[in-house]
Amino acid sequence: MMLSSLLLSPVLLAFSAASAALAAPSALKTFTVPHVDGQDDTPALLAALPDYASNSTILFKQGVHYNIWTPIKFPVLNNVEIRIEGNLSYPEDMATVQAIVASSTFPGHWFTFTGGDKVSLIGSTNPKWGWVDAHGQQWWNKHELTNRPHGWNFAKISNGVIRNMKLWKPVAWSFSASGSTNLHAHDNWIYALSDDMDSAFPFNTDGFSAGGGTDFLLENNHIQNGDDCLTVGNGAKNIVFRNSRCEGGHGLSIGSLGKGGQVADVQNVLIENVEMKNALYAARFKSWTGGKGLARNITWRNIKFDNVRFPIYVTQNYWDQNLGPKPEVTDVTNTQIQDMFFENFVGNINDSPTFFEGTCVSDPCWYYVPGATGREVIIFDLYPETVKNIVARRIVPVTQSWKPATVMCNSTVISTDVGFKCQNGLFVPTLAGLFGH
Ligand SMILES: *[C@@H]1O[C@H](CO)[C@@H](O)[C@H](O)[C@H]1NC(C)=O
Ligand SMILES: *[C@@H]1O[C@H](CO)[C@@H](O)[C@H](O)[C@H]1NC(C)=O
Ligand SMILES: *[C@@H]1O[C@H](CO)[C@@H](O)[C@H](O)[C@H]1NC(C)=O
Ligand SMILES: *[C@@H]1O[C@H](CO)[C@@H](O)[C@H](O)[C@H]1NC(C)=O
């Protein structure tokens, strides 16, 4: 008796502590966002927000089709959860959206957060409800790139959660979290695939942007889009992205860093257990010549790639395709790379000679690599004397043509063991590339 109660009491204590923690949110007061058919539902929410900026739940109810016809800008929030259980719709008329985006009062995103602590953005697990529909298809059909709305900026928030959110055809740019810290984004679904990925490409439909954030855990997300699945920008630190699926886009990307001489600082990024399907790139790093600063401790590991053109692509010679052909490099600096690892990559390369991706609107395409065979599993386009300890290990590619995979790597620029023979030619792993860790 004595013994069993001694053993049980810590367990009971743990249980009661857990139920107290669970009970806490019920103390929040709830604002249910009202809806009127045929009208914009944003003004009523904005009017109520000052009273619900702390210790509150803001509920978009299941069963309701909300009209978010004008942008929502939240005040600084404290201990607030926003529940998206109904369907939310942007205006269907493109010109209406463009006029709003062009106006001087546009907050920058359709949904803008301005800061706060303990803020949760929670969608629905009901597959029929909780979708935020931006009607992107019509924009993509018309190749309309002017005055597009960004989606969600979960900015300057500490201790944030984004979960079970579902975006349906965002026009462009899904989630960013500029300047936030300690963010857990999980079990979200971004659907930004076009009905026609060749002629109506969903340009710039980036998934998650971790630019400038610290201590992010992004996991169990499903992102189908036409640009970066993940972007890690300048200032980002301690970013983990894992157990996720990406389809259709431009990869798990760091950068671009160092544009216009910027001093970049990116540290401690781990991207693991990710499936990349029908994508242009899987793991990607880009920085500009002339940049400064450092990107260090960056790992991509356990990456499965299926129908990917460039599984591993690192360039320190990035430039903007919109500004014409690649300029002659005259800059003498670049953002330094230190401790960058690619480990356990398995999959198949789309090496079709007629490979085409919907973003290709110039000749040559922006992703064209002079001298490439199309079978490159790794391209290290590095800038001299700026890279310390970059290694690719246990990389197992096949090409769809069954020809051997190749690499591009200039041994004049990098003389350390990179895990494979550094050459423009066959992919030949070194001992470190086969067995190192
Ligand atoms: C919110 O709740 C916390 C904890 O109960 C309390 O300290 C704080 O004063 C509340 N804030 C407002 C604005 O009511
Ligand atoms: C909610 O929106 C999604 C995306 O537009 C749609 O597929 C779904 O049918 C909508 N739900 C209902 C109940 O209409
Ligand atoms: C490298 O980054 C990972 C992921 O953020 C972190 O867990 C690890 O501690 C970092 N290692 C060093 C040596 O900074
Ligand atoms: C390799 O890099 C060196 C130094 O930057 C350069 O001069 C040379 O042209 C490069 N070789 C190839 C094949 O790109």
C-alpha cells in the first residue's frame, strides 16, 4: 500500500499537471467572427480585435464560408489562438485584389501579424473545412505577376504555433515568419499546384519562409507548389525542418544570401526526412558574389528524391535571371560556407533531354547550367577560398535513363575531400563519401 502510493503519486501529479495545462485554454474568452452573406467579413473582425488581443480565441466557425475580401492585420497579440474552422475566401475578382495590393495602406500580406507572444494559428482536421482559398488558378492561367498578394506573415511572434492550416491555391508566397522566435509549425498543407503545370505555372508560390527567424521547428508539413518548399533567409538560426513532403517546386533552399554586398548570417539548419517529388531541386544553396558573412552548420539528410532535375545544387554565383544573362564576376568576396553536409540522399534524377519546367520563360532557361549533362546529382558551383568543410555522403542516385549520374565540381576552387571525386564528370564517391559520418 505504502509502496504503491509512493510509486503512483508522481504519476498522478504528472497527470494532474497535464490536465491543468490542457484546461488553461478554456479560460480564454472567445470571439466568433460573424458572417454576412455577400459582404466582406473583415471589418467586423477588425472592429472586435482590440478587445480580443489577449487571452482570447478568435474563431472562424466550421460550416461558414467567410469572405475575407480585405486584408486582416492583427494588433500585437498575447496568448491568443486563432482557429480557422470555416472556409475563408479571398475576393474572386483579380482586379479587386490588385487594387488593394497596390494601395499605400496594404500591410504587405493578406494576413499580417505585427507581433506578440503565445500566438497559435490553428486550422481544422476536417478535410472539408478550414481551407483558405485565394483563387490562385486564374492568376496562373493569365501569367499575372503584378500586384500579387503575399499570404501569411506570422511576424515578430515568440512562442508561436501554426498547425493544421490548409491553403488552397495561394496566389503566391504562403507563410513567412519574419523575426519570429520559437515557432512550431506542423501538420499544415499547402496546395499550390496548377491544373496545368506547363502553361499556367504557379510562380513564386513559396511554402515556408524562415527568413530571419530563430528556433523554428517545422515538421509534418505537406507542400505542393511551384517555388521553394522551404526558404531559409538571412538571420535565420536554429531551424529544423523535418518529416515532410514537398512536391513540384524549387527545393529546400538556403538563400539567396549576400545580395548587394549584404553581410549574411545563417547558422544551425537541419533539414531531414523529407521527400522531394517532381521538383527542380531537392537541396539548394544560393549566394551572390560580392556578398559577405557566413552560413555555417547546415545539413540536409535522409532526403528521398523522385523525379528531380538537380538533387543537390550549391551555387555561390547566383544572379537574377530577370536582369539578363549571367554577369561577368568581378566581385572579390562571397558569403562564406562552413560545415555544410548532404547525407543519405536516395532517388532518381529526371535526366530527360526534353526536360522543361513551367518557370522556363527565357532561352536559355534560368536553371540552365552550361556544360551540364542533365544527369548531375551534385553541382558545387563554388567561389574560390570561401568554403570550409562541405561534404556529400551516402548519395545514391539513379537516372531515369539508367545512364550513370554525373557531378560538377571545380577542384581548383575546392581542394578538400567533398565525398566524391571533384570533377566535371562521373559521380565517383570517395571513401569519405561512402563511409564517413
Ligand atoms: C491575460 O492573462 C494573464 C494570465 O492570467 C494575466 O496576467 C494578464 O493580465 C491577462 N491580460 C489581460 C490583458 O487581461
Ligand atoms: C472549403 O474549401 C475547399 C477549398 O476551396 C473546398 O475544396 C471545400 O469543398 C470547401 N468546403 C465546403 C464545405 O464547401
Ligand atoms: C548544428 O545545427 C543543429 C540544428 O539546429 C543543432 O542541433 C546543432 O547543435 C548545431 N551544431 C553546432 C556545432 O552548432
Ligand atoms: C575552375 O576555377 C578556376 C578558378 O576560379 C577557373 O579559373 C577555371 O576556369 C575553372 N574551371 C572550370 C572548368 O570551370
